[in-house]
Amino acid sequence: MALPQKHFKRGSTKPELPEDGVLRFFSMAFCPFSHRVHLMLAAKQIEHHKIYVDLIEKPEWYKDYSPLGKVPAVQLTGVEDQPTLVESLIIAEYLDQQYPQTRLFPKDPLQKALDKILIERFAPVVSAIYPVLTCNPNAPTDAIPKFENALDVFEVELGKRGTPYFAGQSIGIVDYMIWPWFERFPSMKINTEQKYELDAKRFEKLLKWRDLMAQDEVVQKTALDVQLHAEFQKSKTLGNPQYDIAFKGKL
Amino acid sequence: MALPQKHFKRGSTKPELPEDGVLRFFSMAFCPFSHRVHLMLAAKQIEHHKIYVDLIEKPEWYKDYSPLGKVPAVQLTGVEDQPTLVESLIIAEYLDQQYPQTRLFPKDPLQKALDKILIERFAPVVSAIYPVLTCNPNAPTDAIPKFENALDVFEVELGKRGTPYFAGQSIGIVDYMIWPWFERFPSMKINTEQKYELDAKRFEKLLKWRDLMAQDEVVQKTALDVQLHAEFQKSKTLGNPQYDIAFKGKL
């Protein structure tokens, strides 16, 4: 059964979800944290139903699935009580263990801890650039320098690791967990007055990594066009977020 | 070699730490997140050196160990590059995997994910009560109702699980990860005007759990007296935090 490709809103009827043991992925098409889970599902080719949720006008019935109203959420239907998992990283680790084809987390406990710490260190990158990325007219003036300083950690780390991907010769968990923002950064060239782009010299290794990542099949499968990202953010700033433009030109 | 029992401050000389392969635990005696790691180390009887850090006037050399200046931090000395781990939950999971005697995280990936989500849901409890617990005179007036609503989740969950501990018949990861705040809550009876205590009826199961937890050997080994907690918080509010009172009456 195909679920409708639209973001369910306040006042919408609760969709009838098939009881077929297939997991249910609650998402918002432009949410970078949902994008993390989308990458995991695509990388592991895990069958799922996708239900889109309007995050501003949340459907009343959504709290039956995710008590805090957050996305991403993944509901397991094949097990007792049909629990819903939340928090992108917790979901990612669960999926990695439950679907061990293409392991993405390192097996070694120390490397795993170091990778998780590195992913945590992406939080200051996100919080610094968030107002700029979302076209907030009151973005702090020091947002971009703060963002670049936080991003330096990743440029340096790629150099230290000396490999094309954070995980080594092929893509791993750090690569996928930080990717969603790299897909979104180029929208700043469209949406900012100064046509902001990452400095080619300062972020040389990261930009090379970005080009490699962009060629990955899984990344391509989950990608939205930069024009769409820019358009969505503008619509959000104007108080009328156009969630469903994500489906423009798609089936 | 015994390291000094004091909180190292700005301007202090970097202590010479023994190169004996024993791990180094950087802590602040009253920090609940450090307490989580202390509980893990005690539960697993992991040998360690403990270095206390003044969090207000941080020693300059501390960033050599923990680049963000955060505690808790655990430096591994027996491995290449002597990496430092941060984030209490990441450290806890690493220690659980590396020292598998007394497993504290569930083995089942789903139960593990559910427990981690439950631990995440303690964050709103902490953020609501933090200003009250730390004697901030500008604590929001709705802090206590918000705190109690967030804590209800845990009362309900204990009922659902139907076991004395969150982990079942014996202590597990959720129990230890939320315990540090339960050790600190009674200080509100001393420090708040209304002599605040958890409601015996509303939190019946949690209070029973608290009494059981207080009898645990590991909990006792890492415990600080409620009077000390109260005294520390008052000293902090007065702008002169007395970190070292933690060692009152101890060796």
C-alpha cells in the first residue's frame, strides 16, 4: 500500500498503516536529522513505510507514535508493543546492529566511542550555522566565524585520519551522520546576501570529501536538490513552510 | 602514586601523571555527569587515577586532555595516542564493552535502544530542576511543576516494567545513569524555602526504587552526603564554590 506523499498536518485523519511487519519511518522531508535515518535505511536497503509529518502544525495523532512529537521516529511493528524509537543516533545504532549487512559503526569499542564523540562535536557546527541556514533574519553576526571554527575540527580530523572518508577507504557512520548538513550548506550560496560558500583552501579536504560523498549511491538516493532546500528555507522564514515541495518532480 | 585530593585550578602546575597504563578519570566531585562515570568505574572495579578539575577556574593545562574543557573525561593510557573520551554516556558504553564483567547495558539491541531513549528522557528532568537544585535565585516559577511532569515518565515506566530496578531484578544502566540526581534531590529540602521533597504518593515507586538504590554498595562507595551537596550549591551561588569540601571527613 502506498502512503500519500504529503506532510500530514493538524486536523488530518490518522492514516491507516499496514500491519505487515514493515517498519514505519516518520520523517519531515527537509529535516537533517530525519535525513540521517533515511541514509541508514537506504544504505542497508531496509524496507519501510514513510510517513511525513508537518512539524509546525503537527497532526494530533502523531503523539500516539512519538510522545514528544519529534522526528525522526521509527516504529517497529514486528515486535511486541510496537515500540517507537527516537533520536537519530540511537536509531542509527539500533539499525546497524539489527541489520548487520554493510556495518557502518566500527566494531572496535574504542573507535566506536571516538567516532561517536566526533559526531557529538558536529553539534556546535549545526548550532552555529542553524540561523544562517534557515534564513533567520536575526542570525548573530558571529554565526559564520563560529561555524567555521567548529568545522575546522573536521578538516583537521580528515587530515589526521589520512583517508578519503572519515571511516577509511569506504563510507562509515561519521560520514553519513554529518552528511545531511553538507547537502544543505550550498543553499547558503543562494540564500545569503554574500553568496556564502565554504572556503576552498581552509576546507580543502572536506570539500574533496564532499565531492566523493555526493557520488555515493545512497547519498544520491536520499538527496534533495539545493534549489529545493533554499526554496523551503525561504518559505519557512516567510511563515508558510512548503514541506511538500520536496516531492516536486518526484513520483 | 597518590594524586592530591584537590580540585586543580587556573594557574596550577600540571600534575605529573604516572605512566602505568592505568586510566585517568577527570572529574569534579559534585558534577552529576562525572558521578555517572564514577558509578561505572566502581561497579566494574576498574582501577583508575582520579584528577579533580575546578570547572569555574579551569587549569590551563586541562585542554591538553579534554579539548572542550569538559568533565567527565577518561584518558586511556594503555593505547596509542592516549585518547581522551568525553560525554558520560559514551564513556559508560565504552567501559561496559571494554570491561564486560557485570554487564550494565542490555545485550538485546532493541532493549538497549529503549534504555538509551529513556536516559535521554531524563534530560528534561535535569534541565527543569537545575536552577532550583543549584540555588539559582532566579529559578523560573514553573521549574518544579515542569520537573515533576518530566519525572512522571519515570514513575510510569517503573510501573510498566514492574520490577524493582529499571533494569529488572538487579541494577542496570538506566538506574546508574539517573541516580546522581536522586542523590542530589534531597538537598532541596535543605536549600529551598518550601523545604521541597518528592511527593510520597505521586512518586511512590520511584521513592521505593531510591531507597533500594541507596543500599547498593557501588552507590554507597560513590556517595556524598546531602549536607555536603547543599553546602556546595550554596557556596556556588555565593560566587565562591567550595569544591574541596567534598573531601571533608575523607582520606
